[in-house]
Amino acid sequence: MRLLRLLLCALALALPAAAAMAQDLTMMPVTIEGRTVRLATKIYKPAGDGPFPTLIFHHGSTGNGRNTAIFDRFFDPTPLVQWFVQRGWVVALPSRRGRGGSEGYYDEGFHIPREQGYSCEPSLSVPGAERALRDIDAASEAILALPYVDRSRIVVGGQSRGGILSVAWAGRHPDKARAVINFVGGWMGTACSTASTINGQIFAKGTAYRGEMLWLYGEGDPYYPLSHSRANFAAFQSGGGKGSFHELQPPQGRDGHSVLFFPNLWTDLVGAYLRNQGLPLQP
């Protein structure tokens, strides 16, 4: 009974803190390709006025791209958000056009006809990534303009498609991010025979980034087996990219694509990486 009371007290103390860090979902107006659209963006921040170090974190795909009901789901990785906010960071989660409640048309490399989902054809798939990067360009500028964001302490990261986009975006803007964290990144899974070609082309965009990146991948990933991801990283390095590649073992019953949601797997790696980039964490 005493243990139960202690657990209830701890829960009561934790709930207000978690609720206090959540901000309302914002429809952030940006200009992309000459048109104004509003991108659904959730911002989490610690108490205070800042400016705070900030993580801009990007979402992935919708599986095979054929289930349109998934398009409207907002990507909100609570374990990652809590980890950073509790250490004094802002976390910004922008959704690209047509995803997670954002305005605009979702068009990141689909087949023709579209109902067949994401295309394995590089001439369709790679331009889809370029379109996503234009969304990230616009969203990032809007986030960096927020008064509580410290533009000198920006980290970009993402999950799956968001991971590879973060690598590519950092290469396009090598002076904007102090660090890059890629969780299980890739654009097309190995069910496509062209996956190595497509992923290699997009990862190569990140080689212009001057700093070290952190690549985190999981054993048993159904989309990006470790052998495929190791080859992507080796090609990235041979093209001049810098970083470290780490293989994580997910909990029993979970596949490697889900390692983002288990901070115990990556806490030490992420903490050490950020400190090495001159980005200390609050205890």
C-alpha cells in the first residue's frame, strides 16, 4: 500500500510537468513555391523565456503510401519530446504539406496512378524528397524566427524519411544546424530493388555538412536492414560525410524501426554526442 501511495504521488507530480510543456498545435503560415500554406506544427518548450537550444524533428512516411487515412495523423514522439524538454530544450515538430493536418497536397514520390502508393522509380521518388526538403526549408525558417529559439544551438533530426531528410537538409544548409540526429533514416525500403540507388542519392546531399552526424539504427528493421543502412553510411563517408553509426537492439517483441521510442537505448549516445558538439544538457 505504501508503494502504491508513493507511485500515485509521483504520478501526480509528473502529470502537471508534462502538461505544462505541451503547447497548442499551431497552423504555421509559410511560403512554399510561391504559395502560402499553413503547416501543422507542435512546439514543446520548458518553462521560461529562453532562448533555448532547439531540436527540429521530422516525421517519416505512411508505410506503403496507399492508406490515405494515415496522412492526417500527427507524428508526436512523446518519449523523445520528454527527454529533450526535461533537459532544457525546445522541440519543434513540423508536418509537411498534406500530412498531420497541414494544408496542401501530399506528394512525396508516388506512383502513377497514385493509388499504388510510393514509387520505386528513382525519377519519381527522388523528386518527392526534394519536395519534402522545400517544406522543411520553409518550416525551419519559421521555427528559427521564434523568440525563444536560440538560432546558435539548433539540432535537426528525424525518424525514417525524416531521418534521411535531416541529413540531406543539413548538407544544403551546413551553417544552420550544430548537430544532426538520424533515427533509422531512409527514403525507400528494401522491398524496392532500387532502394540503394534512391537512398544513396538522397544521403549524398548531406555530405556537405561540416560537422559530425549521429546515425542510429535498429536490429530487425523491416524497412532498412542493418546491412543496407551500413552500406548507406559507408557510401556517405566515402563521399566526405562525417559521423558515427550505431546499432541498437530493440526490446523483445519490437522491431528495429521503433528504437526512437525507447530512450534507454540511445540516452548515453545522444547525450555524449550533443556534449561533443558543444551542446550541454541540463541534468
